Amino acid sequence: MARTCYDHLAGRLGVSVTDAMVRRHWLTPAGRDYRLTVAGERFLARLGVDVDQTRRERRAFARQCLDWSERRAHLAGALGAAMARRYLDLRWVQRVAEERALTLTPHGLHGLRTWFGIDWRRRP
């Protein structure tokens, strides 16, 4: 359900968050990248992601990454990594030992509903 792909979120969680951001017009697909909209920048600032600092990193800012299990894109690059760090800081997800697997916490379920409109209680 949730894992990291290098340093960003992947699996159903990564794809669902990316889809929610595109639906809400916070991200726009642009070739092999995503473009973060002004509304997306405002949203991420409220969530506690430092977009300006993230833009200064020496790597792609917001890259599309094909998820091998979901066969759809999730958010990678510096922005994807910053969001994954923020979810860990907020304790929305926890690492499973030293693996790439992540556990979605009850606090994370609430955060996904509140911030992204994702309700995992209704998912199969």
C-alpha cells in the first residue's frame, strides 16, 4: 500500500496523493515532470513544506515517476522527497524496520482525509 521509491512516496499512497494534487490543480503534468501551481505552493506552505528551499536543490524539482505496482505516475524529485520527509515528520507514515515499506498511521489516515480529500476507509 505504501513504500518509498528511493526517497519519495510510492505505491497506492504515492499515486493517490499525486492524483489528488492533480485533481485539485496543485500539480499539472508537464512532459516528464509536474509543474507546481501557485495554489499548490500555498497548500504546501500550509502543510509545512518549504518549496523555496526545495527548488534550490540540485536535482529535478517535480518529476513524474512510473510506479511499478500501480502502473501510474507518482511525484518524485526534490518535491516528492520533501513531501515524504514531511509525512514522516508529521507521523502520517512510519518506516517498517529498514525496509522501503511504510505503515500509514491513524494520524496519517486523518491527514489524508483532511488535507487531500483521500478517504482510505472507502478503499478496497
